Amino acid sequence: MMRFLLILALQMQAAIISYFVYRLTYDPLLHKGNPVVLGMIGLWEVIPAVGFSLFSGHFVDISEKKKLSMLFITGYLVLSVFFAGIVYCGNYHIIPVNAIIWLVYGGIFVGGIIRSFLSPASFSLLGLILPKHLYANGSTWSSASWQIGAVLGPLLGGFMIALAGFEAAMICCSIVLIGSFNSISRIPKQAVHLSEKEPMLRSMGRGLKFVFGSQIIKSIMMLDMFAVLFGGAVALLPVYADDILNVGEIGFGWLRASSSIGSVIAMVGMSFLPVRKNPGLKMYACFIAFGLATVVFGYCGVLGSHDLLFNFMGLRLSYAFLLGFVMLLLIGVFDAINIVIRHTILQMNTPDNMRGRVAAVNTIFISSSNELGAMESGLTAKWMGTVPAVAFGGYIAVLVVFISWFAAPELRTYQLHEKHD
């Protein structure tokens, strides 16, 4: 419940802020907003997420995980109130647009700091409260709770924007975060497993040495970082919703949620049919499919007809929109399978006293892929146009998989049951 409500609030908040900023920078003469501003949102989150992660891993390993999680969820709650104030100022023109954008960047930066601590704390807490023989199944359910929140967050955000405006939508985020805080408060305190105290720099060095000394852990982190870095299209969804598919706020909410809907479908299936054999090979196959689906999504506005099929709850349905929605759905399916495989491998190959530091390094790679991917999408969209930028990223993601195939032979033959036994 803590993960579900937290991600529900954060995904809702991310959707609201990105759409708010895009609308704020909309040029009525050019009939479009500024995609670079959307990309920069990712950059301002990745800087602190990467910069603080190694320090946060050491801090998490020497701290009690429940208390730490409660502290940083409180930080997210304060931040949501801050964003609500920014939205209010933007809607009523209390401060200039440029000032609002920089305040958004500042809030995103603080959110990146909070994330750099909360992510390894949550990873460590999951490993401590589950017995080892349930790691694979537990990772599936944990990821499913994350994805369900990621489905409902953008949808709820889009509907709230359409029905009540940006301010009410941001207030709703704060209420959901209170529920997340209440959920984590019900978990008992956990023991601290760091056997000996050591200087922070030495502790950080041990964490890095452990990660890069394991070809399996290093390979899955690198593969995820570079494939998602170039294959991410989420940052440009406001452009697709307003300027390419012309579906507005409701359509934006559905597009933003579509990949997470696919992830939930995959998670439910994997709960009953878990990946047990050849996880590395299946991971490679899913990354290739992820890249190809990204390419098709990039061209959905060209490949599909824009003729109106019918209106559904204020959403203008066309073949172009349906094609884009299905491709994002498939992207979510393939990404979800990779997430479960990656988290299971990490849990099984990480000792209790290293969980915080390994999760911190993993946060660096995840942040680098998602947020730098958002910046890459924004810049390439400015240089070559939105549609070619998304398709180009998909092609590069496929290329990265082929490079990794030859660079990480151990991952191709890895078997989960070897570690499980």
C-alpha cells in the first residue's frame, strides 16, 4: 500500500506538472509548446538523484529503514504543497512564467534528492521483510503495486485537470501521500545489518566495487540505462496529446497511463507464470520488442488515420490515437517483464549489509536512463522534430541490446534457480 499510494501520488504529480509546464509555455502563434522545457524537467531530477545516490546508499545501510522511509515521504508531502502553490501562481499570473518554470525546476531538484534516499530505503526494506525463497514472487507483487499506481496516477491527474483544474489535482496528490505515510507507519522497525562502522568514502567504494565486480549486476544496470535512455517517449507525450494526436487532457492522461496499464497486465500474468528459465535471454528479447514498439509509436500520427471514430468520455478516438495507445501498452508489457527480472536478480545477488549501497547505484542507473532520456527526447525533438526523435530513440535502443549481447555473455546464460537453490 505504501508503494502503491506513493507512486499513485508521484505519477499523478509528474503528469500534472509536465502538462502544466507545457501549457504555460504554449505559443498561440506557433500552435505548440516548448519540448526542451519538458526535457529539462528530467535533467533537474537526474542531477540530484545521481549526485546524492552513493552517499544515500551508505546512509541507508547504517539507518533504520522504516523511520527513514517515513521521513522522506514527509518530504514528498511538503513538496506537493509547494507545487500546488506554484500552480496557483501560474494560473493567476502572480509571478512571471520564467520564474514559475525555474521554481518547478527547483522543486524537481528537491524531489530528486528525496528519491535518491527513499528508493534504496524501500529496496532494502523489501529485502528485509521477505524470506529469500519469496523474492521472485515478492518482486512481482511489489512491482505490480508500483505499476498499478503508475496507471491510475496519470489517469487521475488527467481527469482532475479536466474536471477541476490544476490546483485541485495537486491538492489530491497531497491527500494520497498522507495515505502512503499511514501505510508505512504500520510496518515494524527492522534491524540494521551493517556489521561494522566504516568511513563513508570507504563504504561507498565497497558498494561500487561490489556492483562492478559482478558482471550480472553490472550488465543488467548498464543495459537498462542505455536502452531506456534512448527509448523513452514519455517526456514528449504532452506534444503528442496536443499537437500530433489532438486528444487534449483526457487523451494525455490515457497516453501517460497506457504503458503502465501494459505493465500491470504483464505483472498479473507473471504472478501466475513467473520467469524461471533463461531470464537473460527473455530480457534481451523484451528490450528489442521495447525498442521496436517505440519506433512504431513515434510514427503513430503518420501511420494511423486521424479521422474521428467516436467520442468516449470527452476523448476523441481515432486510429492514430489507438495505434499510439497500443504501442505504449506493449512498451509497458515488455518493460514490466524486464523490471521483474532485474529486481529479482538484484535481490538474490545482494547481501543484506549491502542492500542500501547496491540499490543506490541502481538508482543512479535508473535515474540516468529515465530522466536523461527525457532530456535527450526534448533536445532531439527540438533538433529533428518530435516524431523522428522518438523513432530515432527506438532504433538506438535496439542497437544497444545487440551491443550488450556480445559484451555480457554471462547474462545470456544466467539461470535464477542456481541462486535460488
